[in-house]
Amino acid sequence: MARRRLDTSYINTTRLELIGKGYLTHKDVMAFVPCGKSKATQIFNEIRKQVKAEGLENHSQVILAKRILSYMGLTVESVTAGAKLESRGL
């Protein structure tokens, strides 16, 4: 089966929009990382396990945006800077 090519030309702009939302669904994780459905589900479940291990409650359908940022080793500042560069066409 042919693999589809993921467009990452405006990835930081997409990430900034998702961070502004405050939470991510499975589909949002696919756009944030970018990856396929199975990898997004794996990441989603790993973050949910981390939250549960901390003794906090999970909502069954979403994860907080700050959790995926820390999971990926990103900061809001780095994503914002990347989005500014993308808007300039660099």
C-alpha cells in the first residue's frame, strides 16, 4: 500500500492553533505530531498513562496541550517562533 506524504510545511502554525485550543483529541494528535492514526493513539495513551500515574484524573476523549508539548520536548515559545518564520515564508 502506498504511503501518503504528510505536509509539514506549516506544522508550527497548526501546532500553535492546537495549543490555543488547550486540549487535543486523537485527530489533533495526528496533526500535531504529524503521524498516522495508530501512532497518534499510542502517543495519546502514553500521555494518559503518565497523567494517571501522577494520580490525576483523565478525561476520556482529550489530553491537555501542555502534556503533548512536554512529551515532545517543545515549548510554546519555540512553536511560536517557528510559526512566525513560516508566516514569512522562510
